[in-house]
Amino acid sequence: MKRTEHSPLGWYTVGIAALFLAGFFLLVLFGSLTYRNTVRSQSRNYDARSLTAYLTTSVRANDSENSVSVYDSPYGTVLSVADGDSGFAFRIYRYGGSLVEDYDRTDADLMPDSAEIIGNTEVFSVEVPSDGLLSVRTDAGRALIAVRSLCEGGAGK
């Protein structure tokens, strides 16, 4: 009878290969978790920045003499930006936990049910300090917008 000896070197090789395979799987797992958390953080940051950037861009795009006004309504503070001399305005206000925008005549009533949702926010306040900067605050933060001049009082009350 032939007798074969089993060398421990085979088990050692299998063990090393299994160790490298387990390390590879752990590396892939931790890498994918890190990537997922990074993408979530970027997404939250993008959402926050896009809300304030939209507000800033909307005001700056239509900023002309006496085109921006801030007034109170039954829905809270309204930021109204007149669209040139057309008699229409973009009116931005908070309704139902969202920041909404409607486009209608400056003296028309607000139409929150047909307004476009800009983003979700629990806070929307507009302050007009004496330095001429418009301060708009939302959940995403605070945006300072330099405007040419503000209308006295505001349209659409």
C-alpha cells in the first residue's frame, strides 16, 4: 500500500487565499458604505444650496428700479419680484411646508394651490436691513441679495 503524506502547506495556502478574499470583501463593503454616505452628504448640500441659489437668481435676474417688494399676506411673508413693466410678478412665499412661486398680476390674489414648489422649508423670512441688502432665510441658510431699490410697502396686499 502506498501511503501519502499530507503537507500542511496546502492548508496554509488555502488559509492565506481565504484571508485575502475576506479582506477584499471587507474593503468593498467599507468602500461602498463610504461612497453612499458621501453621495448622501453631497445630495443634502446640493438641495440646500439650490434653494438659496434659486432665490438669489430669481431676484437678481429681474432686479430693476422698484421691482422688488416684501409684504405680509395670509400665508406669511411674500417676496415679490416684478417682471419688468408687464404688470406681472414672481411671488415667492411659504405654503404647506414648501417654498412656492406663482406668476400672476402684481395686484392679483395669491394662488398657492396652483403655485410651483421650489423646495421644502419650514422657515422663510425676508428682512430689509438699512444697508440695502435683502436678507432671505430658509432652512437651507441665509442669502444676502443686493437689490437696486425696494418698492415701498409692496404690491398685491
